Amino acid sequence: MPDILNIAFAGLLATVLLTRYDVPVVCGGVLASGAGEKVSVRILAPLLLLGAIVLASFFPISGGEELHAGAILPIGIATFITAFITSRLSRFPAVPYAFAGAVAGCARAMGSTAVWNAAAPMLISWICAPLLCGVLAAGIYKLHVIISAKHSAHVIKEEYNLLKVSSAASLLLLAAFAWNNSRLFTLMPASCYSPGITAAFAVGIALLTVLLNTGRLPMATWSVADTDLDVNSHSTLSVMLSMALTFLVFAATPLSAGTLFVSSLTGISLVRERALVDGDEIGRSVFAAVLAPIIGALAGYSLCRILDGDPVSTLIVSGLALSVAGVAFYLRWKESQSLRKQILRSREEQINSAQKSLSALEVKAEMTEKDLLGKLDIKRQELVDFAVGVSDQKKYMENIYEDLKEVRSMPDGADKNIRIDQMLSSLRERMYFTREMNDFYARSEVLHKDFNMRLSEAYPKLTENERKLANLLRQGFSSKYIASLMNITPKSVEINRYRLRAKLGLKRTDNLTQFIKSI
């Protein structure tokens, strides 16, 4: 009974890690491709996972005949410790590599050689698998681009066909992943092995693990789909197919889904000439994959030696394991410190930017206030001038009235005619509104000084009358009113407009008023 409990606890630890770190990578690809929305995939996906686990339970782990049940618990704990340490370095802590290292460490502590004899082929597989996955991803993506270019189809039809292929690829990926990593679900040595019991045991642990990770699993899956696979459908399909094929080629060797995922993104990045994954993440993933089996072996060996009561070996191995763990935590701490500095620097830049924006707004508000005050002064002056003008006009009319009364009482003759001529001359001069027009142009110059400055800079050869005409046109006066204001005939206004168009370099089709307003 204690052996069964040890096996159950160890299996639960291993599968919790696999579900926490590797399963989201696989499911994230399915979700990003859109296949996860299909009912058939939702039904078949869990059946394939459990079917692969049940099928794998009929094949005990390699070297299990030389490991007694007491070694299973150290393997599970060592795998958990290793995954915890390497997860401080990378998002993908290479759980299967940690498991294999823990098995090898325990086997070494117990004097077994079967697992160590298989170490060299496993190491070669771990090196070749990511390379193969990257090459496959690049090749599949390039092939798909070439086929799409030769057989151009409607976007909706192409996406529909792509979804069907992605659905098949997602099922293949799930089955291949479950079969490749099934030994973590079927952690059972030969001394306790029974196909039926092992199958039920593995399925129970897998289901319990999924229930324990129910809250985090969807979040991690969406994170992979949204953050890492926020690219086109071709890239997502290439990632899934390349990972599935690599899992099948190296079916006898447990592979890390995270490591293959990063290598497939790297291969597609080289073909697309646009990075889908940054260099730091690639480096951390490689470092975690290298470190996981080493720490796993040290931790497994150390735990087994502790169980055997060998304090010297335990202290040595534990010291090495603690040293590696210390380096891992130090690197993680340095990374967090760097991240904090970047956040602080970003906040300082935001504060400086906000202060600059505030200063610019204050300057703009001050300039706007001065401009409004200036315009208010102009309006006040206009009211004063208007009142003065009304008073002046009234006084002038009173003088004309008195003069008319005096002339009417005069006898007919030369003196009366001279007075009438004088009054007519005064009225004619008054009709020209010379003083009023000068005031109007002066105020217009002040109100539209920016326009007049730009007009003078762009067209310095314009005469004073042409600038006045441009001002009147900009303010929307018609030719009739312009003729009255400038005391010329409407025909003269048309001639002046023609000359102004010529000096401004306009064609017949160009609108003179709109052009002037655009200056």
C-alpha cells in the first residue's frame, strides 16, 4: 500500500507539471488555429489524450525492471524541484527532460545501468528534435506559401480549407504529444506493473491533474494563443504540424513541447524574415533544456542517497544542486531587477512626457489667452470707433441740415450756386468713406496678420491693392461689395481678380477664393 501511495503522489507531481507547462503549449496552438471551436475537435481531443495514455500504460518505462517502487517518489519530487528551478529561467522548463534526468539519477544511485546505457541516444534525440522541428516548420510554411501563390482562392474559402487541415493537425498533435510523454502519466515500475491497473491509475491521475489545473490551464492556453501565436493561420498550422511530426519521429524519447514550440517559431521566423520570438526567449529556452536533465539527475541521485542513508554523497550532491539552484535564482533575480529598472525608466519617461505635454499645454493656453485678450481689445476698440463714427456722422448731418436751411433762405444767384457746389463736393467726398475704409483695412490687417504675413512671404510682388483684394476675398465678400468698398466698378474688380490669379500662378480651373483661404 505505501508503494502505491508513493507512485500516486509521484505521478500526480509529474502530471501536474506537464499539465501546467507543456499542455498549454499544445492546446494554445489548437486554440489559435480555430480548430478548438469545432465540436468534433472538442469531443475527440480528450478522447485521444486519454486513449494515448491507456495505450502507453501497456508498456512499462524503460529500465523499470531495475527500479523498485521506492525510487518512484524521489523521481517525482526531483522532477518537481527541477521544474520549479528551471521555470524561474524560462516559460518552458522542459519537464520531460527533468523527468528523464531524475530517472537517470535515481538509477545511478541504485546501481542500475539500463537507463544510463540509453542516455547517449536520448541526448542525441534532444539535440536533433528541436533542429528537425525548426526545419520542418520552415519547410511547411514555405511550401504552403508557394502552393497558395500558385492556386489563389477566395480568402473565405482558403480559410475554410485551412481550418479543416488545422483540425486534423491539432488532433494529430494531441495524440502524438500524449503518446510521447505518456511515461509521465504511467510512472509504474515492473514490480508493481499490471496493464489494467496501470491504465486506470494513469487515467485517474491525468483527470485529477486537469481538475487541479482547471483555473490556470485555460489562462495559460490563451496566453500562448494570444501572445506567441498572434500571427497568420499559415504559421500556426506550420507550428502544429512540425511539432506533431517531431513527436512521432522521436516517439521513444520524451520531448519538451515548449522547446519544440520555440524551435518551430524560430524556423518560421527565418523564412518570414520577421521575428516571431525574441532572442532572449530562445536563449532562456535552450538554457532551461540543457539545465533540466542535469538538475534532475542531481536531485534524483541526492534524494535516493538520502533514502539509503549515505550522508557524504548526499551533502556533495545536495551542495551541487543548491549551487545550480542558486545560480538559477540569481539569474532570475537579475532579470526581475532589470525588469523593475525598465518599468521605473518607462514610468520616468511617461512622467517627463506628461510634464512636457503639460508645459506645452500651459504655453498654448497662455498664447490662446493673449490672443483672445488681443481680439477682445480689438472688439472693444471697434465699439468705441463705432460710437465715435455714429457721433461724427450725426454731427456731419446736423451741419448739412443747417447749411441746407441757410442756402434755402438765400436769394437765387451766384452766391447760392457756390454754396450748393460746396455742399455737393463735401457730400461726394463723404461718399468715398476714405477715412472709414482706411480704418477697415487697418483692423483687417491686425485681425488677419498671420495671413497677411504668409501672403507677403509667399508672394512678395503683390501690390497694396492686390493684398487688399485678397483680404476681402478671404473674408467672403462678393465682387459687388468689393466694388463698393474699393470705390471701383464691378468690371474693374473682375480685371483685378484676373491679375491677382496670374500673380498667384493659378490655372483657370483653380478656385481663387479657396486658394486664398488655404494660404
